[in-house]
Amino acid sequence: MRQVAILGIGQTAIDEHWDKSLKELAGEACFLAMEDANLRKPDALYVGNMLSPSIGGQNQLGTYIADWVGMWGSEASKVESACSSGSAAFRSAVMAVASGEVESALAVGVEKMTDRAGKEVTAALATAADADQEVEQGVSFVGLNALIMRRYMFEYGWKHADFAPFSINSHSNALHNPYARLHEKIDIDTFERSSMVATPINLLDASPIGDGAAAAIIVPAGVVRSSTSRPKILVAGSASSTDTIAVHSRKDPLFLTAAYTSAKKAYAMAGIDQHQVDLFELHDAFSIMAALSLEACGFADRGKGPALGLDGKIGINGEIPVCTRGGLKARGHPVGATGMYQIVEVAQQLRGECGETQVENAIIGMAQNIGGSGASILTHILRKE
């Protein structure tokens, strides 16, 4: 397998894009990535998306978007892995180029969520859970995470307020990200006064949905020339792992085994350990997932995830900066596109393009994208050369 690199990136702002269709959003991100890469027609297209058949009435997204962006005759397919669809599409592009099958591949994650009523979107999101054992019993996606969080608080003695730093950090960073959906600073009082969604998860524990698309172009590393303004961004590690879909079927519902396994594989592939990671774009769909991800990836001991936030270690100048562009919590969570936003944001950090939220001397960045309540998890490590 040959080394691959990111040649170009592009993204749209996350918002309620009522005036843009799904293909227009995807096309905007694709064209921006092509322009950034100075490459007009990649050899292959991989589209990450979860909800287009259920709430958009459109399937066959590979060809649908290839047609829109002028990639006629190219290989094109859709990749679906619930909320981790974006990073699954990225991994498909990485594998296609690394194998030598194609010389360039475009990965785009796209989701259009705000044109439908909230109850329809909630029902569609629930399909990431076990249809027979969870959805049939009436539990929602936020309900599953609430059960996990409640058990975690009981087992390890944390209070709800102890999770506030995760949301406060994400909102603070999103203020400086023009592509983020939420640009409101919050504090501990705001967090605690927020309305309850599913005890103990309140509105500020949870990420907002939205419409958006993000894209990247992958090529063999040898064709990318480094320069002072544009360093080479290598895909140093790429790994995917799964767990049971149903939370109650897991040996330990308070440990993200798929996160641990995929991170371990990605670390090995990149030839590093967690101490060499300069920033971590984790999947903070809910604040409990931020804590569990930090623990599974080796940044905190079991049951100690919230301490990193309370001790100020997750900020831009902290020990392990997380959600440096706002994370899912404040950048927004257009589910099938989220993994690609994370990849784009890590690439921006390694290029030094993040302004007020730039991590100083960032060389290695990690992105981890979760599908369902920890059922499908992909970890990618990028390195600046």
C-alpha cells in the first residue's frame, strides 16, 4: 500500500440551507476541494450520507452527485455508516488511492436535515440503533445516550455540571469558525439552566443538526509538493472498527470498544502513541461521548474523562486540544457529513489556517467519527510533513 496525502479540502457553512438542494451542497464542497487541489476531475467519488433515502427521497448518491459535478464516467458510490458515514467515505477514498486502483479520489460527506419536521428527523436518526431491540421499544437516539450518561455518573460519581467544560470549549472555539452553526458563547450557568431533553442530557449537552457538506481530495503522497504556505498533509493512519449495535448487548456499555480498537490500529499504522497527538477532533454528539472517547483513546483513565475538561486540558493551549473548530456541539452535526468536517478541520490545523483557534506547532492531528451509540467508529491520523 502506498502513502497518500490530502491535496485539497472544501466545506460549506452548516445552517438551515432551505435554498440549496442536497446535490448543490455537495457540489459546493466538491468544487471548493477541486479548486483547492487544482484538480478538475478526480478518478473516483465516494459520498458519505445517512439520511437521503429516508428523509430526502434520493438514493444512488454516488452517481447523483458525480453527474452534478461533471464526473461522468468516473467510479462513484455512496457509503453509509450512520453518523460515521463521512469518515467511512474518506477511508474508501484513502484505500482506493493507497491500493493503486485510482490516482485521485474525492470524498464528500453531505446531509440535508432541516427541510423535514423534527419528529421525522428524530425517527430517521433512530435507525442507527437496533430496530428490533431498541427502536421497537420506543427509545430514541438521545434516550440511549442519556441512559449511558446516567449510568456513567452513577458508577464514577460525577455531577451533571462536571460535563459543562466540553460544551463551553466547543462553543468558545466555534466563535472563530465561520462555517459553524452556533456562534454563542456559553458558561456554566447557561449550561446548567438549559432545558432538559432526556435526563440527564440537556439542550447544551447535545449537538444541533444542520445542512452541510465537506470534501477532500486524496492522491499519492509522491505527487504532492510541500511549500512554505502549503505543507504536505499525509494520511498517516486510517482504521475502522465495530461493536454491537444494541447498547445493552455490550460487555461494558461505558467503554467505547470500537473507539479503542480503531485508535489502537491507527496509532500503530502511524507509528505513534496518544502522547504525540497535537489535537483531537472527537465526536461530541453528546457530552458523554466526549468523555468516553478521551478514555477509549488513552487520553484519560477509565471514569476520568470529565477531569480533562475541569482541569483545562482540552482547550487550544491545553494538553490535548479537542473540538478546535467547535466540534459537533457548536460547529453542528449534519450526520453523514460530520466525519468529513472533522478531516477538513484537522487538515486546516496542520496547514496553520485556523486563526484564533490555531494549535501552535501542530504536526499530528486525529479525527474520530462515531456511528450510532458507538457501534461503528473510524479513526484517522493526519501528519504534516
